[in-house]
Amino acid sequence: MNYRLGVLGGMGPQATNTFYQFIIDRTDAQRDQEHVNALILSDSDMPDRTAAILGSEASRERVYRRLLADAQLLERAGCTVIAVPCNTSHYFLDRVQREVGIPILHMIRETAKALAAQGRKRPGILATDGTIQTGLYQKEFAALGIQAVVPTTQAQDQVMSLIYDDVKAGRDGDPEKFAAIHRDLIAQGCDCGVLACTELSVFASQTRLPPFYTDAMAVLADRAIQACHKPLRDFFQ
């Protein structure tokens, strides 16, 4: 079978770029033909997912319709699996999945399963207000008997600033903001942290973070490579 990964991206563009770099770096390939065959759709006109989720029903429907149209476009283009490197958009993906005939990898579920397999008991979730307030990660971890923790209000403000004021604005992420966030998770007794926003994945690619953190987008990259029947590099297994 000719496997092809469809990347439904553009949310934001830099995160999509980082995701594809993850795919390249984590595939055990020695020549072009051994890499994942991929089609990348960077839909940067996609409305803001957090604003839609926290806004009106009409705004949520607009995002859903746009995601569905993009997924159907990738399916028609011959993709055999879809990856969406945007955590907040997963609010809509179960509904989108019902309307397309190819699997959409679920970054949040895959990350929850990965941490459960590591025996983690109290992960701290670093994500947008939309992801936090809809309980996307909390629900998936609870289904596995794990209590997920969210930042305090002050720390969450720092998370949002790091995402929107820094990375989405094209600036380097402020390490002092992240240090304050990290202290908050430690104070709440977390045994690990989840980078549950792809802009935080961008930040992590530029700043060395401790192994305390699991990058959800890296988990998604691994599952995408495996879904396309390509081997992972040994140090990523």
C-alpha cells in the first residue's frame, strides 16, 4: 500500500513547520525515498480555535466546517491518515472523523496513553484557555484513571502570554515565563508536564527543557510515522 500522511496545519504556521521537522528528524531514513510521503495543508486562514470554543455556536460551527473541508481535501488527495498539529482543534476532531473515511490521529489520546504507559499519575497540562476550559486533556487522562492538573490562574496567564504574545507573534519565548509556570506545576505536586499546545512545542525546540516534560506534538509525530509504516529512529522509541 502507498501510505501518505496528510498534515492539516497552519494553526499556527510555525508549529506546522516544527511538526514536519519532527517527522523528518524522528524517521529512521537514510535517503529521500525512506522518508514519510506527506501532503501538508497549511490553512493559516483558520479562525482562532480558542476564540471559537469560548465564543458562540456560530463561531464553533465555522471552525468545524473549515476543519472538515480541509480533512476532506486531504482525503481526496490520496492521504491515508491525517495528523492535526493543533491541540485546541481536537475539540472538533471526533465530529470531523465521523465524516471522513481515513483515520485522524488523536494527539491528546495518544499522549495520555503514552504517559499512562510510563506510570505517570499527576501530569500538569500546559495549553490554551480553550483546551483547558473544555477539559480535553483532563477527560482523556481521567478515562485512564489519571488526575490531570491545570495551572493556577496566574500561571495560566503566563502560558497564554508565552503562546500568543511570544511564539504566535514571531518572538522567542520568554524563559522566565516558563520558569514561573514550571514552579507552579511543581508546587501542585505534578510528576510530569505536558506541552499541550503546539506553540509550546516550538518553544521547546528552541529552549532545552528538562525530561519532566512530554511534548504532545512529538508523540503525534511518532504515531504519524508509525501509521505510514516507517521506522522510528532508535533514540525516539
